[in-house]
Amino acid sequence: MGTSPATAHRRFTVWTEADLRRRLHRAVLDELGARGELDWTSAIVDAASVHAKRGDR
């Protein structure tokens, strides 16, 4: 991709600390919502973004 592993790691660390992925995701959802282009009739939830509840099984 044209960058060194050290530079990639540094950028990933900075972006992670800045919560960039969540902020970009929110910005895209806000923009699509403002345009009326979101369709929430189906959605995907994965364990990377939603924590499991603890308790009785």
C-alpha cells in the first residue's frame, strides 16, 4: 500500500485513540439518514460492536 509497517502502525494507533472508525461510521449514518437513504428493515449485528450481556443463560 506504499507505506512502511511502522507508519501504518503509528497511523492505526492515532486513529484508534481518536475513535475514528466509530466517528466515520456515525457520520455516514447521519448523512444517509438526512438524505432518507437508510433502510432499517434489516440489519446485521456482530460481536465486534455489541457486547454480550452477562447473567443467567
